[in-house]
Amino acid sequence: MKKIVLLFLVSFAVLQIQAQDKITKTSPRIMILATGGTIAGSGESSTKSAYTAGKVPIDDLLNAVPQIHNYGKITGEQVASIGSQDMNVVTWLKLSNRINQIFKENLADAIVLTHGTDTQEETAYFLKLTVMYDKPVVIVGSMRPSTAMSQDGNRNLLDAVMVAASPRSQGKGVIVAMNEKIFDPRDVTKSSSTNLETFLSRNFGPIGLIYDGKVSYYYQSLRNSSKKFDVSKLTTLPQVEIVYGYADASPLTVTCLSNSPIKGLVYDGMGNGNFNEPVGKALAEASKKGILVCRSNRTGSGRTTLENEVDDAGLGFVVADDLSAQKARILLMLSLTETSDKIKIQQNFFEY
Ligand code: GLU
């Protein structure tokens, strides 16, 4: 009996060594870039919602989920420590340049980016359009801070590492992994300010699912993912602002912006991107002054289509297609770094 137990123990030890050997030889190098957000948030109480975002440093974040080391050689780097409401163009450029450098110098096989959820979708779309490589960049966050009861950050981080390590994620480029779902950056949006199940793609759904350690993909966006904007030499982007549409809106905001040095304006209109007469006149004036006016819509799904109730060609407007206003702003800022040709920019909205 003793011999059998000994034999069992020895074989178990050999299997363990072989398994570990396999991890060290074949496991991907995954770099975790931290920017802050609730996933690095810390609060006084485990049951109250008040907390400060971006407080927990990367090492503590990684130490809290030791299981991530089963999926690859993990390293961490703190890029920022902010609530993502403070995300800005300068940090986007910094992130994009750092990710391009990591892949160019072959420092990692995949990246996991921890991020606040407020502007996660915007960072994801910006990186999708500016990261030159198609290696996995998995953006993750959480809705509850690390100190909360039933917090979601640890599980989301482990899932994101699994997605980054999965051979199925090869060639997927920038993606968002939240709450057991995987999304394409151009389609994903935060849909609830407080609920755990907040990320969704209203028009098309998630592209994949994560469950029980398994990563499965079901769909892929056909929007051109090979088009990349080179931001490596930029320190800023052309300024584009967003104006919200509503019943009885006055033209004041558009008129003020027309007299400012902005280069583009996204008008987030009612229904199919509609405006009332005074706002329409102000937008036409802005367009005449050389400001690129793009119509999006505030409904949260569907598309903003050309030439339905609005004479886009006559007024010199372009439409955002199915992009939300905040993502249309990103594509417009990036497009304006290459051209001010309206036909070309409209084409960008139909292709990217
Ligand atoms: N406002 C914070 C942020 O976006 C907290 C939201 C979150 O991460 O869930 O970073």
C-alpha cells in the first residue's frame, strides 16, 4: 500500500514538473498595463459604494489574483493612476506609443490594459485605430472597487489574462473583455452607470464569451481593421467638440463653438441625427467657416444615415453611421490628422 502511495506521489510530482515546464516554455508573455479606474479602486467599506478610483498600484492588483500566473509570464507596468473620466488625448497618445513600442521590440506577446469603465470604450476605439499590430490587447475594468463585497475586478482580470493568452485571440488586436463577454471596440458601450452587467454592443452583440476558463469567439466585425492612423509623431490631435441635441435647443452652444478654434464638431442629434431649425442654421454656419460637422444620434443604437431628413451634401455635413458621438469624435480627430476632404472623411465613417 505504501509503495502505491509513493508511486502515486512520484508520478504526480513528475506531472506537475512537466506541466510547469510546459508553462515556462510555451506560455505567452503578457504585459499588464495599468491606468487606474475602479478595478484599482479602494473604499472605506465593503458594502457602501463610495471609493476612490485608481488608488491600488499594479503590483497589489496582480498579487490579488495569483491564478493569472498559470496563463503566462506576467509582468506589470503602471502607465497612469486615474479615474477614466480624466483620460485625455495626451494619455491616449502615450498608451498607443507604448503599446506599439512593446510589440515592435517584441517585449510581449499580448497586453492586458486595466482601465476605468467610464471611458473604456473610447480608449479601446482609439487604440484599435492607432495600434499597428494585431496581437491581443485586452482592455478590462470593473464596476466594484477591490475592497467591495463580491467585487468583480479579480475575476475580470483573470478572464482578461485568459483571453490574452488564448491562441484563439491571435490576430484579434484590441478587444474589450468585461463580465464574461468579449467586445469589438467600435461597437461596445457602457450602458448602465452602476450595474455590474453594463457593457454591451446594442447593434451587434459581443464577439465572444468567457466561461469556466474557456474563451470562445462567435463573430468578427468586418469593419476595416487594417487601417491604422500613425500617431507616433503627434503631441496633440485636432480639437473636436460634441453638442447634444434636444427639443427646443438654442443655437447658442454651436454659435459659441463656431467662434472658437475647433476643427470639428460632432452634433449628437435627435432620432436620425436631427436638429431644429435654429440649431441647423448654426451648424450650417459652422460648416461654412471650415469646421467639419458630423451628425451622430443620441438614441444609443441604429445608424445616422445620409440625406434622409437632412440635406447633408448641401449643408456640407458628414454622418457618423453607427458610431456613438464619443467614438465619432475620435474617428473625426484622427481623420483630420490626415485630411480635411469631406468625401474622404465620410468614407472613413463608412469603413472604419
Ligand atoms: N469613474 C471611474 C473610472 O472610470 C470609475 C468607473 C469604473 O472604473 O467603473 O475610472
